[in-house]
Amino acid sequence: MSTHALPQPYEYRYRPIVEPDWTRFPAWAAVTAAEWEDAQWQRAHCVKNVKQLRAVVGDLLEERFYADLERDQAERATMAMLLPPQMLNTMAPTSHEAGGPTPAQFTDAFYSDPVRRYMLPVFSDRRHDWPSHPYATRDSLHEHDMWQSEGLTHRYPTKVLAEVLSTCPQYCGHCTRMDLVGTSTATIEKMKFGLKPADRLDGMIAYLQRTPQVRDVVISGGDVANMPWKNVEGFVGRVLDVENIRDIRLATKALMGLPQHWLQPDVVEGVQRLTDKATSRGVQIAIHTHVNHANSVTPLVARATRAMLDAGVRDVRNQGVLMGGVNDSVDQLLDLCFALLDGASIMPYYFYMMDMIPFAEHWRVSLGQAQQLQHGIMGYLPGFATPRVTCDVPFVGKRWVDQVDEYDDVLGMSYWSKNYRTSVERDDPAAVDRKYVYYDPIHTLPAEGQAWWREHGHTEGLITDEAMAAAASSRAAAAAELASTS
Ligand code: SF4
């Protein structure tokens, strides 16, 4: 028998998670562990613009990076810049070993860093041939069209999404809710909620009370970590009072981006009160977070997760987004899943294909690649922790990538069907017979497919007027309908 077994395509080994040394950044050279672990210190020292990034990183980054970033802010960014120190510290994390890098070395490491690639995008990252897909839209999942009260999307038969606020402690460059979330950028004027926050939450509760077929509420935004805790507790407590609700999920990327928030004693005690109430009613409360790379899983993230589990949260699950240059290989996905599972007791749950928002083509991957990645990660993780690679098809919802009905991989068009009606199709008998289309990024297509799109995909490579007009009209229709029913 041979003693030289062939290597596995992926070689598992246990890797301890680490908190990178924040004192490598000039501005944080004297920051103590107590300051670092303080949520208020983190919020007060977020990086919100190029000037503040310079103040933190200084001459470690060469001018070429700052210029690239400034151009992206002016011409492409759909999300404002907002980076808690915790997140910035996971970029180019090992670059100071062996005496420290030169500015050229640090800049190169920063450019190629996977967390930087999606949290701090620069102009040269983006595609210049097809920066946006011709069918990209601001609200690509048509969530606003399905609002039943302001911020409450009813898309699936038994579950709803409650967007309780429109801000986050961190802004991700690829945010699918770029239409609503965050402050306006040079290219995107954000939609604004019209109702006062209390009235918006009242409207959501009223809908849940009059809709007994809903049993499951995802409470999101934005990020619930940006809502004052007493307001979160008050709203979740009212949701728990609705008889038909059996599952509640709190959506917070801050569990990773600002774990200090979830370690604050008043938050931990408040979560314990909510889970006590949920348990007494037989309801489950879980946390859904959003981690895209293994480097983001640090001991502070593990501590925050442990605090939530100890406070009675049923599970902490990860919903990552599949992105080119960030995590689009089997090794990167499995490294992330094992870091989550072994290091932080976070359950790998979904990897979404990116939604078709403007200026996202450099991040998006094709359905064919997503299917290969799903195949590549099978068998290494426990079955219960093997994430599903999922396509969120407009007007359909989440579909496992292998559930596609038909796939034209030359034109990059996949066709999907569904087995329920969304809230805007209640009177549409064809909704469950129709095929719905999702589009691959054009640059991933063979030459024949790219030529077809050059001829038929009337776009200047920017957000099309048609898409902007369609999004505006759908929002106006949703607002008018709301006004007429309230
Ligand atoms: S945390 Fe979520 S909602 Fe907030 S910017 Fe990131 S992806 Fe968007």
C-alpha cells in the first residue's frame, strides 16, 4: 500500500483565531486594550472619509491608493464610507511582521486584502467595460414594492422582513439595500423613510397582528446594533406579544464589525430578558450575522457570540455574500466556515450570490461558478453546518443554485420558478407558472455572449435611465398604496 496518499483538494487544519495588532497603525499606537474593547471608543473613532483614513494609516499607504479611493467616492460608490476600527484592523493584518513593510509593500497588501476589497472599494477595483449590468437596479429585490407597511417586506408566505432603521455601524460597499441604507453618496441619493420611527414600528406590529399566516420575522435594517437598545427591546417585546410569531431573527453585521456593541452589559442583559420572554412563549430568537472572510473572525467576535449564546439566543448564523476577490474560491469559503465554526461557534448558513445593484459587476460571480463552489465545499463540514450557496432571484426569493430550471451560460441568463405568490402577486394566477430571470455578469460570458450583450444590452455602462425610472416609479406606487391604506 502506498504511503504517499494524494492530497485532498482542501486540507483541513485547525487554525486559532487572532486579533490583529492595532498598534501597527500610527494613530492607534498607544490605544489600550480597554479602549479597544469599548464600544463608544470604537464608534467615536470610525473612519468616515479619506481624511480620517489618512489620519489613521498615514504614510503607510502611498498616494496612489488615496487618489484611487477619492475617485471611487466621487464616481462610483453606492455606499458612504464607515469603518469601525475593529474592521479596519482586519485589513492587511500580518503586514507588520518582520520589522514592518515599506509603504509600497503595505499599499500592495492593502490593495489585495479581501476585507478591504468590499469594505473600502476603490475605482480601480471596478470593471470599466461593464461596471453595472444593464438590468441592475437600486432596489434589485423589489423589497419596497412588497412593503405592507413602511419598511415591512412580505415576500414569502410565512415570513416577513422588518427594516426597522436605515443605518448601520459599518457600511459595506456591496450593500444590497443601497437604495435605502446609509447616507447619500456622490452617485446615489438615498431614499428616505417617510414615517416617524415610532409610527413605522407601530405599522409593522399592526400588520403582524392582522396577518396570522406570518410566523417568522427577520428584524433588520440597516443593522439593529444602531438602534438604541431600549428601542430594540421594546419592539422585539411587542413582536413576541403577537400570538402567531414563532421565530425571530435579529440581523446584525456588527456582531463581527463592532462586536464591542454586543458585549456591553446593558445589551447582554437586555438580550437575556428577551430570550427569557421568548422561551416562556415557546419562541426562538436567533442572530444572523454577515461575515465574508476568515480574517474577520477574531477573538472579540467569538466573545460577543459566546455572550449572545449564553444570554439564550438559540443560534448565531452567518449569511455571507459570495464576491470576486473576496471569497470566490473553495479554500476561502472553507477557511471562513471553519473559522466561524471552530473559532466562534457561528453556524455557516448561506452564501448569497450578489444582487444586481449598480457598480457591482466586479464582485458578482456567474451562476456556473457558484454551482462549482457549492460542489467544492460539500463533504468537509458537518452537514448541519454546510452552507447553501443561494441566488436571491428577483420576485422569486432565495433558491439554492442547483435548483435552477434552465441555464443559458452563453448569454448568462438563468431561469427560475417558484411555488408561492409574493404579496404583489396575490391576484396573479400565472405567478407560480412563470419563469423568472437572473443574469450573470457579462464579463464572465464567452465571446459570443459578450458580443450579444454589446448589441442588445443598451447601456453606457452606468445606471440606466430606465432602471432609475422604474425604481422611482415602483417606490412612488408603493408609497401611494401605503398612503391609501393608512
Ligand atoms: S451591514 Fe448589512 S445593511 Fe448595513 S451596509 Fe452592510 S450589508 Fe448593508
